Amino acid sequence: MIFWLASYPKSGNTWVRTFLSTLIYSENNHVSFENLSKIRTFPKIRDFHGLCNNVQNRDELIKKWVTAQEVLNLNPEVKIFKTHNVMCNIKGYNFSDLKNSLGVIHVVRDPRNVLSSIMNHFSISDQNEAKRFIFNDYNWIGLTDANWKKNFEIPIYIGSWGLHFNSWKTFPKNYLLIKYENLLKDPQKEFDKLCEFVKKFIRIDKDKNMIQEIIEQTSFSNMQKKEDKNLFTENVFDLKSKDKIKFFNLGPKNNWKKIIDKKISNQIENNFKNEMSELGYL
């Protein structure tokens, strides 16, 4: 069965994923980005071999989302997949269903801080363009009709920040919400909560001291240092300059009050008022 690690892009998914992959797969409690591949992304091209003639054809792809998961679930073990896809139904076809999904760890982040991280990650220089990105209910990444989207191998329907949050928050079983801001404020509390949740479904042979060590090993500053040593392999590249884009960029220093134009932050707050209020961001 599949356990989803779901988030809108640039919301802390990789931080949580690094912690989980170290917790579950590391023998010495030290972070190895090689373990990230054991909690890999869905969808990937390889999931649709023999199912789709052209994965860039969205109409063809969405018809096979669940079929691809059924094939993966022929292996009955619990597996964690990262996804940025909306939990949606398009033309009668679901992204997933309860027969294939065991639960979800849902990572969310204040959209005002998501905006500046989106700008860095997708090489967007204009805040208004980034705002349109997170406002777009029909946003797909991984299409070949826009240059910056070619950093992704397969179309992924991310929608808007609000649509994405609302689509996953109602998952009907084994749901855990993780707020990025809480991870920054009290990583011990949040990762302990995450451990207790995961232990219900996956055997974890780590004691409290080991878990504490993993929390320290996966701090943002330590992750930055590892990336600076070229140990992180999931960077995307600026398609104009061809330069590698820093993945662990601002982290705790990403303060929308100092970065985002006041007019744009007001527009974000108005557009996502209900969701941000629900999450305590307003």
C-alpha cells in the first residue's frame, strides 16, 4: 500500500522526506541523500511503461494514475511516495483511491513564504508571475510547452496553493498534518509526532537518542552544508544560465515580510483567506 508524503512544491517536503528516509533506512543515523531514492516521487515516467504511449498527453496520463498504483501495489509492503500532485478527480479519473492509498503525511507552508521559494526554484524573477503561479487552479508542471517546466520529466498537476491544500486535507484515513513553521519552531516535537504516526505502519528500530541524532543531522543548516559539498543530487537547473539552482536556499531566513511586496502579500491573503485562517497564518 502507498503512504503519500504530499505537499505543494517548496513547502518542506524534502526536509520531511530526508528525516523519514534516514529514520527508516539509515543504519548509522547519518543523513545520506542516497536514501532519498527509497522515498521517491510519484508519478514518474517508469510507472507508466506499457500503460501510456505518451506520458506528456495529460488526457492519457490521468486515465492511468490509479492503474499505475495498482501495479506498484502488487508488492504489498507499505511504501512512502512523495507527491506534489493534487488529490483530484479529472473527467471521472482519480489521482488515487482508498484501495491503493493507506494514508497521507500532508506538509503545508505559509503561501507568502512559498512564493519566494517558488521564485528561486523555478527561476521566476517577477513576484507577480510567481503570484500567478500559486493562484493558478489549472497549473501543471512538467509540460514541454514552457521552458522552465522542462526540469520535470512528467506532467504533475499541482493546481493553486489553496486548491492543493483543500484536496489533501480531507483525506479520509490515516491523515497527519505537518506545518513547516512548526518544524522550524520545534523540530523535536514535530518529528516525534511524525515518528509516532509512522510507527503505526512501518517498523522503526530507533530509540529516542537515535531519533534525536537524526533530527540534528537533518537540520536545515546541516542540509545546506551537505548541498554545498555537492552531496545533494536533486537540484534543478536554470534553463537560461544552465547553473544549478540552490535547493536549500533561505529556509528559516525566508521571511515574506522582508521579501514580498506588501501589495502582493495582501493579494495572497485575500485569495487564500479561508485556508490561511484555518491554518493559523492569519
